[in-house]
Amino acid sequence: MSDYLPKECLTEILVRVPVKSLLRFRCVSKTWDSLISSPAFITTHLNHAHHKASHGERSNHQFILFRHYSCCDSISEDDHGYRTYITSKEEECFALHKDDESFPHNPTLKLNPPHNSSGKYFPIVGSMNGIVCMIDWNECVFWNPSLNKTMKTSFETGFPSFLPVKHFLGLGCDPITNDLKLVRLFYYKEHVVPPLVEIFTLSTNSWREVSVPGPMYIVVQSKSSPQAFVSGAFHWVACTPPEQGSICNVIVAFDMANEVFYEIALPSCLASKRHLNMTVVLLNGSLSLVPDNEVYGDSYYSSSVWIMKEYGVAESWTKLFDIDIGEQEVRRVITFRNNGELLLISNLGELLSYEPYTQETTDLHFGRYISYSDAPTYKTGSYFVDTHMESLVLLNE
């Protein structure tokens, strides 16, 4: 029957089909295989999924990507919120879930990440356009779980590797071409600005240094959020170097299309706070600030959630609510769910869902805290949650 269908009609039909079915349909004929494998169809299929998501329509292509570890003897995280201590007994668990009452106990699909056999631990940068980006010390892995395909690349620029550094990563895409990009801010000395900047482009499979000046700020958010990409830019919370004396907290943004940096002001009551422990995420497509309450000494933190109602307009910052989970403390806000609830990690390592307006907290029965003598043990931990959209990206790799 497909021989009698114009290519345009066939495309309109197949673009609505889930990835797993499309992979089977490539066996129908050479015509179907050629169409589904073409770069034009891969882009059209991805754009269709984006269009449905942006209009709030239910999609067969959208899931929650959930990663956790079982049998953790201890939990240690670096400045990015990435696990740095892995025990020999724990198991890395990856799965796709529907964002409904079944989460996180009934996965739609359990996944086998490409590094499982290597025994390495790969921190996750984020998920975008169906690609999960993970990094090792010297390697990036771009993984499409729907296709079980990967692309690997090394940090190949000439940045000095022998100096004590911090680096911060942002995953986004060019809003014009939908090409995936990974930007890396590289601080090669403590409190030295601007950072060096490099960018990886998926379509060319290459790294290059960015010639535009980096931001004159130190990125300070300890959890680089995978959901901080909005309006074509990735965002970090940052502040002026301590040597300048006066404190100024801002949001630093990197425009993925034009490859330039710009600043967004924070709410005036937060702009000059010392040790501002907040991170930037998305809430219903809008830039938002949420607490990141791992604090030490006299560090200041806020339990408030803020939203920028009009992107880039500082006066549109609005405080939505305070988080109150009773006697427990919030260790970290992970993400917002489709129903408006927040996923949180408590100070006991429990995974909680919090309804902000009724202040009702639901224990999702992950991460029960157990103590054996002086050694704290967690049943599970190191949660990563992000929205994930199925796609055909990397099909031809």
C-alpha cells in the first residue's frame, strides 16, 4: 500500500509513530528504510514531538528518565551533584517511567547504560532531544536509550589538565537547527575569571574553543541542573569573585545559537545574599529558582521557590511558595512533576513528592535511612530525574 502513498502523506503518518515501531517499520521495504533513516525525517519526527510537548499534549514519546543506586554504603557528591564514591555492592538502575502515580516503582522500560560492563561511574549532565549526556574525567558519552546507540568524544582542547580546576557543563540545542550542543565552563584557577569556554556540537562530532569572552562571575550552584535550558540558552547561578568585596548574585546564560553569554538579574532580596544556595530549573517552561539546601556553618539558604513570569524581565520574579516538610530538612530539590508537585530528597536520603499548596508530603519509599553502628547506610541514593523524549537522533551513527 505504501507504493501508492505520496512520500509527504507517508511522512505525516510515520512522524506520529513511536521510535520502537519505526525501527521495526524499516524492514517493510527499502523505501521505508530510506525515509525513516533520512536526516530530514529524523528532524521532522523530533520537531513533531517537541510541538506536542510545547502545547501540553500527551505524547507517546515523553517519559521520566530515572537513575538511582541500590545498596549505597555512603553518599558522596562533588560540586556538580555527581556521585564520586561507588561501592562494589551497589547497582546502577536506569529506567524510563510515566509521570503518573506509578512513579517510581513501575518503570515502562528498564535500561542498560553503555558503561555498565566497564564498571565506571558516569555522571549525567542531562537529557535532550532523546540523548542522554554523561561524562567521565576525559570522556563524554552521548547515549540514545531508545536506539541503544552511543557516540563518544574526549575533551580535546588544549586547556591545562594539571591545574586544580572546576568545570560546569550545560546541555542544550540550537533552537534554529535543533543541533545538540554541550558547553563547558573551565575555571583553571580558584576564583579566576573569566573561565575558558569550549563547546561540542553533535552534528560535527567535534570540540572547539569559544572566542567570545566568558562571564566575569564564578558559577556557584552546586547542582548543575539538567532542566536549566530555556529560550535557547542554558543557565547557571553565579556570583562575583570574593576578591571584589561586594557580593552580586546573578544568573549567567549562554545562548546556544549565537554562542554568547548574557546576565539575568535575580530577585532583589537574593541578589546580595552571601552563600546563596539555590539552583535554577524550569517550571512549566519558565525559569525558576529552587533551594539547594546543603549548607555549612553560617551559610544562608532560602526555602522559597521563585518563578520568572516574563523571561529576562527582572521585575517579573515572583515568589510562589515556601517549602515546608515538617521536622525533616530538604537536602535538594530534584525537579517539578507534571502535576505541579516537587520531587525532593530529604536530609535522611528519602525521595519525597511535595504538593506545595496543601503542603502534603508523600514518601515514595525510596532511600530509607538505616544506621549500623557509626556508619550510615542508604538503601538507595544519588537520584537523577529528568524529562526524556524518545527520538531517532544517532540512528545513522
